[in-house]
Amino acid sequence: MSLLFLVHWAELWFRVPMDLDLVIRNGTVVSASDILHECDIGIKDGTIVVVGKNLPARAGTEEVNAGGALVTPGGVDSHCHLSQFYDPGPGQEQKTQVTDGNIPAEFNFAGDDYESGSRSAIAGGTTTIMSFAVQYRDDESLKPVIEEYHKLAQGKAYCDYSFHLIVTNPTPTVLKDDLPQLITHYGLSSIKIFMTYESAKLSDYQILGVLNAARSIGITTMVHAENGDVVEYLTEQLEANNMVQPHHHGTSRPPLVEAEATNRAVALAELMSAPVLLVHVSSALATKVIRKAQTRGLFVHGETCPHYLFLLAEKMNQTGFGGAKFVCSPPLRETSADLDAIWQGVQNGTFTTISSDHAATRYDHPNGKMKGFCNHGPHGKFKYIPNGLPGLETRLPLLFTGGVLSGRISPQKFVELTSSNPAKLYGLTRKGAIAPGMDADITIWYPQDQFEPFRLSNDMLHHAIDYTPYEGFEFRNWPRYTFLRGQLMFAEGKLVGPRGAGAFVRRTPSVLAACKPATQTQWLN
């Protein structure tokens, strides 16, 4: 959204309300298309009402000086996992009932819940998160799943939130009754399906049914694309040769496994004329498949994550079991050629969003990363390690330092990938831009000449996880202030806003993921 058309400076003074609650002054305001220098933002009742210069303020108006600093829309992290009991791996699926909005103590939960995860997000400049509500194989309907996750999040969050539905059992009830109500009744407009993990993966037949149903009601389908059968076979072969240490996780999921599934997902989506988003893309091969589909005019979107831009598989080669900290799926790749390909995809538009895929569990915990070691022989077994890395808090600072300040991407591209595009893709109509009528979700960075670079340690972060994969990384900026709907939540390294300030956000259909007309409409519902 361009800021230049909003209002002419000469007319602005006469239209500005005099009773603004907050004015952010003199900032360099960045949108996905423009940069406005020495600009003011006027906020009333949690909403941006005007963007201009020299805005008037009454006696009670709060004023924040952002002189010399970049001011960006609050981050929108469209892919994270919080309060999730479900770890899709062999023997790792667990289910419990939430009755009071809390995870039962006997579950011995090892990850981030909505309190700690949203706290970490807001401290890293992210004001809206989208996490996952998981349908289990024996769940015949999605309705109880949605209700359960509302209980887990309500009253706990420091930032706004919404859900994606993970569909593992696409029953007739789910396809014909539940999905049509997602948008109208529940305010949700996206689902996720898996092509891997025995406890979650769908057959091609099931995927076609889901895509057909999703297309007909305007739902965006997210796809975890790895060939589960190939992963299972390779894992068995590795175990037969006693190749079970953490670094062999990557061997079991080579780039071809991701690329084949990505190609198949694109083909199935084209057959159903359904828009899809390929999540957490990690390799040059999969990126090439997505780019080719896009050049053919298909509505195929790509998402990648900071760990596929900054980390390599060598991190899993640590002595002992330390490499387990870096086990995720798809895995970190072996060569810098894959990192370069992902960066190129970021720069040329192949990737619509950059999300954290925060799927964190503690390292030193029997239900965390050590689950792959306990009772699994002297070296442990990689297939029992819960997949995923922490990254909610570090997503924006990493991309600001390693992307914007390094010259790899512009400030506008940064905003596009981390805020504006996720908001558009997932129907967050009041998020992702600094413009009148939008929620006053705003991140103010430090003036670059006033920021002292530092090396990160985990004790600086606000999550509930006992490590960060970015330990020792140098950061050259960090959010100074984070505002959620006009309320200051994080200021100069300290959490200042209250738990429970975050609220559930109802969403509309995507404005990016339109459907391509089918070539064989006579047999599509």
C-alpha cells in the first residue's frame, strides 16, 4: 500500500483530529512500497488515523520521538507453533484435553505456550502471530479443536493472534460441514496439510479432496512438502547401518525429498485450481519448482524462514547430542549454494513471506530435544528428536541485520516479507501497514548511529526455551519500541505491556491467493 496517496500535506492540517492519543514523531516510515522521511503518525483508540508532518497534539497527547529511526509496521509471523501437544514423529503424538485453558501438569510440556511465545514475539517487534490448531487422527470434526486452542490462548497473549487448522483426518464432516464455516463462523481462512510424518500425512487422494473443498470456499492451503515414504525408507536404511546421530537427520531428508513433494503439491493444486503456499522452503531444488510454477501463472506461494538463510547443516555435527538443537524439517542444508538460492528467492519474489516456523522445545528436557536420546542407545536416535527451532523473537532482528543492513534487501522488501504480505495472504485486513484505518501495530528501531552491536546469548531472550540457534550471532539493531494497537508493549529491552493485551483476530479470505480458473470445471465441485 502506497503512503503517498493518503493525503496531500497542504490539506492535512485541517483534517487532523485534535484529540490524538499518541503521536510518533519524525520517524522514517517504511511501507512495502515507500519510505517517508521525518514523518508523524497520529493514533486514536488503537487505530492509525493520520500519517503526515507536524501533526498537532493536545495537552494529554503522548508523544514519542522516532527521529533518525526506521518505523515499520508490527511484524506478522504467519507460522509458529505454541501450546502444541502434537509432535509429528514416530511415537511422539500426544493428545490431551484442555478444560481450564492450561496444559495439564502431567503432560510435562517442553515448549512455548501462548504466554511465553507471544512475549517473545512482542520483544522482537512482532505484533501478530498465527499458530496452529491441530486435528488428531481420531478427531471427526474441527470444531472442538478450534475451541480448545481458544482456551489455551485467551487472556495469555502479549500480541494479537490467530490460528491455522492442521487437517490430518479430512472426513466428510470436515470437508462438507466444518471447512465452509471456518471463515463465516470462526474467522479463520487457512489450513495446513502434511505430506510427511506418519501421524499427520495425507495421501494424494485425501489432498485432492482437501484442495477441492478449500478452493470452493476461498481457503488458503499451506503444504509441508516432503515425501514421507522416501523419508521412512531412508531412515530405515540409516538405522540398519547404525547411522542414527543427529546429523543423519539431514541425510534422511535430502533436497530431492522436498523438491519431489513440492512438485507433486503444485501438480495437485493445479489439477484442483486451488491456491497453495509451500511452507518453510529450504533448498534450491524446491525453490526452482515454485519459481517455475509462478512463471506459468499458477497461484503458488512460497514461504521460507531465517534458519534457511543463515544456518547450515554443519550445526548438527556438534559433539555428543548437541546437534539435536538444530534438528528441524526440512533440515538445514549442506552447502551455501542452498542459502544463496533462498536469498535469491527472497530478492526476486519467489517467496511471499518469511516466517519463523518457531517450533521450539527445550534441549535439556525429557520431552524436548533429549527425547531423542533418552532410552535410545548410547548415541540416541535422530528420528525421535522433536523437530523445530526457536525463532519468534529473532526473526525480525536477524532479517534487519542480515538483510537490510547487509544490503541484501531494501527496507521496503523487509516490510513486504515480514508484515504486509503475510497480512494480505491470510486476510488480516487491519494489519501489515502504517496507514489510516489500520491497527496501530508499530515497531520503532534504534537510530543506527545510536545502537551498539552485540552478540546474542539465550538469556537475553523472552521465550521459555533453554537455547537459541543464533547464540553468538552479532546483531546491529533491535526493536526499540513495540506498540500493539497503540499500546506500548516493549521499550528499550524491557517488557512494559500486560499479559492478556493480545486478542484473537478474525480473518477474511486472502487477497493474494486467488484461484486460477479450472480447465476441467465439469468435475469440480
